[in-house]
Amino acid sequence: MNKQEKIDEYNAFFRKKPEKWASDERNKLALDTIDTYLDGRQPLHVLDIGCGNGHTIQYLHPHWSLTIFYGLDLSDVGIEIAQKRGLNRATFVTGFLGEMEFPVRFDVIVLLGVAEHFENPLEELKKVKQLLIPGGIVYIEVPNCIAYPESRHEEGFRRITVGNHQFEWHLYRKSWETILKNAGFRIEASIKGPRQQ
């Protein structure tokens, strides 16, 4: 699938359902987990990669009143929806991670249901690491696609057989942990999140 096909696919998702993938349960888990490692301080700059319609930044915005937020997504329809949320201190941009330059490095980077869609997760996560300040926090949520009853129970990059039928990496936890470590991250916690399927 080329870049334009990816953009078109995600634009179609957001045209059909503007609040696609918005989940306060997932956002709360992200906030609570990140706050644990912030030790009471507020991050200066936060980047939400794959921000879609901006639901996560909208959720985090009132909790971190001093934070400047950036949202990145490949869907211009998703970004239009995010921009309409009217969040001061938030900038939303359309593009692909490897093609973007930001004016700052980030205290916190959030990837909710995004890393599994990277065709080359190791290389993309190395780019994420470069955007992080020393000692910064990356919160990554990836689904356990292999656990879906409908899934083939083997690793690989393929369309999921349920939901939106997106291309995703189906990897075991150990494989994800290896990729993260090879990208330069130290894993502080590996937690189980809400079941979405």
C-alpha cells in the first residue's frame, strides 16, 4: 500500500465515523501511567503520533495546563476534526513521521494504537527516540492481535480479520520488547490495557 492509499483509507475511516478510536478508558490509562513517571511535574512538550481526531490531546489538555501539545497524523480529515476541537496550546499537523521536523524535542510522546501500523517498526521507533529529550517518556499501546480468536497465531504484517481490517504487525510481547530495546528504549513497565475487540 502506498502513502496515498494509506491516507485515503484513514480519511475514509474518519469521514464515516469522526470520533473513530476515541476512548476515555484508553486515554485515562495513558494519563495515569505517564503521570506515575512524571513524579508530579507537568511535561513541557507532548507529541501524540497518530493523533487522528485529537481525542487524546483533548483528554490530556485540562490535566497538564502548562503543556504545549503537538498532534501528528497522516489523515488530513482526522487533523481537520482535531483542529475543530479548539484546543489552545495544541498544534495539529498532517504528515508521516519520517518526513516531519518539529521545533522542539518532547518530554512525552504518545503512540496509542500506532506502532503496530509502522511497516518498519524498528526504524520508525528509532525516529521517535530521536524526538525525545533525555529522560523523556514514550507511552506506546500496541494490540495483542495474535490473541484475537479470529487471528492466525503467528507473527507477521497483515490485515487484521476483525474491525477495520487495517494492516498491522501481529507480534508477541517478547518481539515488541526486543524492537523497543533495539530502538534505544528502556522498558519501565509493561501493562495490560482494556480489551477493545
